[in-house]
Amino acid sequence: MIFKKVTIIGLGLIGGSLAWALKKSGEVTEIFGVDLDEKAVDYAIQEGIIDRGSNEIENGVKQSEIIVIATHVGLIPRIAKSVFDIASKGSLITDVGSVKGKIVEEVELSLPSHLYFVGGHPIAGTERSSVWAADYRLFQGKRCILTQTQKTQAEALAKAKSLWEIVGAEVFTMDPKTHDRVFAFVSHLPHVVAYALINAVASEKEPDNILEFAGGGLRDYTRIGASSPDMWSDIFISNKKNVMEAIEAFKGVLEKIRLMIEREDIKGLKEELSKAVGIRNRLDK
Amino acid sequence: MIFKKVTIIGLGLIGGSLAWALKKSGEVTEIFGVDLDEKAVDYAIQEGIIDRGSNEIENGVKQSEIIVIATHVGLIPRIAKSVFDIASKGSLITDVGSVKGKIVEEVELSLPSHLYFVGGHPIAGTERSSVWAADYRLFQGKRCILTQTQKTQAEALAKAKSLWEIVGAEVFTMDPKTHDRVFAFVSHLPHVVAYALINAVASEKEPDNILEFAGGGLRDYTRIGASSPDMWSDIFISNKKNVMEAIEAFKGVLEKIRLMIEREDIKGLKEELSKAVGIRNRLDK
């Protein structure tokens, strides 16, 4: 056993999958799950995803070695603070939020000296959500970013790293600012664009059966456009500055391509498109 | 046997797959393939994709019941006209171009009275191209649009319909103008956006390893961004007016979402994103 008790607050896709993966690893004495939804807790116990559970944070946090906050991004700082008074001395608090700057700053600012905090962001997930979609293999071979700041304690970082390695993830450290910049471009922007694209296609009413002709292209492409609106609204606003800059960068390239089409600049267009194909093919590796 | 000789001009992914599927059907006496690339012709003969082949159009077109032009969109009208003088009386000329307005108009304008023309567009394809990627199952269960205009002869349309049904496609008829409007939104716009997105992400140089963190989201989504730049440059310019209008519609929705993020309008954002999820889920059916 590597860890004694691990508490996961928020049994959604990520929280549920992490709990289950830790359970399967056999390296944790007890997995405690907390969720407001009693049905989610009951389901998780029945399926062996967690050992015990509750819909109240207080019941789960005591004597926990690690407390993982796996709720929507906007709730994480508040939940972290509510844990401060009840967590046992030496506990590590960590999270799985897709935006890190705000969370890490807010939590570190008020963190009591007897607790530790390391921000986390596993790069895994599907368009589905909830514990019913949980999969203990979700993190295998995936990356997990952990934040490192001037306040990060080496021992706490090592513990968080070990937690994610147990479930098969490859751990990278980043400062929260760099993290939010990178993910604004590689993840948040693609989601903004997917949502906008779907609504733009659907806005065209002529002919009224236009969506019937959407081929595999639009379908594949917009898989991420089926992701949770609540979660993503929260992410976009939590990473507002970077997301808006990424949208501006995208608008610039789109306008360049639009102008090439308008001017029938086939040479320029081929070059621009070839650049994208070259980059896209590198992503496959 | 339903057809005697069918000639396919252009042994790319679509032409090669159509030839092969017709061959497998056993409903065509002879499949003749034409491609400028001798290696493609040799490969297609070797693999049993075509019966005979040539790199000159003239050799293949004589005595053909149906001549399918499966080259890039921009070349189709010119090739159709070059076929006029050599095609046998009563032959049906058809094509597989993703844009129909320009092609149908230009070909119908100069079509001799002893020949027939019906525009076609199978809604199938992958990001790969060339005869080496051909697949005789490519059209099974897929849609194929055939154009219907005031000049379209019922008999010619029925013959084109039969050709695509033999290879497993479901045939729909549309006037060329509606076709180009529909596909500007459901296919051409998503491609423009995918190319622009990839180049926008890659334009961000801070940090320089930003692409390493692209998750499954960006990868899946940009599959179509790996499609042939030559083919797509050609399509965008051939359908310029509609594609530019689709880009404008998309820019409008993107700006609406950007403003909601700027104003932290979480309620509006959730509504806008939920709309997309609802539409996206309908595409799955």
C-alpha cells in the first residue's frame, strides 16, 4: 500500500474514474467518495468504485492522506477552503480542474501551514460525464499536469505525482500561468470553435433539412461539441484572458483564409492548407 | 449485367473506390480506368480494381455507356468538354465533384444533344487520397447527391441513380444551387475552420512545445484538417460565394460566444453551448 485513505470530492467522470483506478491498483487502503448526488455515491459503492461514501464533505475528509477535488472548475477554490478546517494535519489537497491559475493562486493564498496543495489537471476525458461513464482505464498512458509554484513543497508534489502514476498517467509539471496559456490554445479554443461551428451550421435554415446532409466530417469533428455545457462555460470564463487571446489568434488565421478564398489566391490557399496538414500529421505521432 | 462499359477518369480515392465497388458488384461488363499517373493505372489493374486502363482519355471513352469524371473539381468542366467529341452516342457523362453549380452550368451549356449529363456527389471519403487508399466498401450506406435541373433527362438520371445504388449508396436529388448551399455549411465550412484552427494553435509559440499537449480533443477534431490541400483549395474557390457566406455566419456565432466570455455571461454561455449539444446529439442518429 502506498497511500492510506484517499478522498475524492465529486464523483463525475474524472473523480469516478480516478477513484476506480486507485481501487483497482490495490495501493490505497481506503477510497472515500463524496458527491451531493446520493445516487452517484450509492452507484459508486455498489460497483466497487469507492470503499465508502457520503454526500457530506466533513464525513470523508477526516484522516485522509490525500483529498482530490474533482468538481467543476468554478467550485474548486471554495471547496478547498471548506476542507481547510476539517482536514488532518499533513494532508495533501489536490484537484483536477482544467484551468489552474485562479485556483492555485486562491488556494495558496489562504492555505494553512499544516496542509499542502498541488494543482492537477489530467489530460483525459470524453464528451460524456458522470460516474456512470467512469472508466478505470481513463488515465492509462495519458498525461497529467501538476502545478509547481514557489510555494509548492517537494514532498507534496512527489505524493501527487505518485497518485497519478499509480493510475497509469505520465506526470508533467508546469507553472499555472503556462498551463492556462497552453490549454487555452490546445483545448479551450477547439471547444469554443466546435460549439460555434455547430450553431453556425444549424443557424442556416435554407434548406430546412440541412443537417441531414452532415457527413462523417462534421460528425467526427464536433464530437467535442457534445461535451458538458456547464463544465465548459465555467472553464472558458475561468480562463477568460487566455481564451479570448486564443480566439483572436484564430480569427486572424480564419480571416487570412477567407481573404485568400475571396481573392481566389489558390497558391496561397494551398500553402496555408498544407501547413495545417503538416502540423496535423505531427499530432498523430 | 446492368451496364456494359463504365469509364472512370481519375483513379483517386473516390474514382478508385467506385471502380472497385462496381467491379465487385459483377454488374458491369468492363471497367476502364484513366489516370495521368501510369503507376496508379498499373496498380488498379493488378489489384483487380479496373479491367483495363490507360493514361489517355481517348482510349477509354469510346463505346462507354457511362463516363465518370472523378478528378478535382476545377478540372471537371474541361475534361467533360474534352470527352464530348469522342464519347459514343447516348453516353452518360457524370462526375463526383463536391461543388456542383459551376460544373453543371458549364457542362450543360455546351453538352451536345447526343450525350447526357448528370452531376453527382457521393458523400463519402476520408482524409486519405489516391487509389492506394481505395476501398470498395466506401459508398455502402452513404448518400450520393445527383443534380436535377430543367435539362436533366429522366432516363439519364435513372441510369446515374442505378450506378450509385449498385455500390450501396442511397441516392438523393437536388438542384445544384441548393447542393452548393448545403455543402458550404455542412462540409466546406467545417474544413475551413479545421485548417484555421490548426494553424492558429501552431501560431502560438509560447511555450514552444505547445503542440505536445494537444489532447484527444484537438486530434479527433482536426482529422479533416489532414485532407488534401489541393482538393480543398479547389473546392473553396469553386464554391466561393456560399463558403464566404458560411464563414460570415460562423464568425457571427463565434463573436456572440466571445462576447459572452468577455462579459462573463455564464447563463447565456450555457444556453448557447446547450444548443450546440442538442444539435450535435441529433447528428448521431
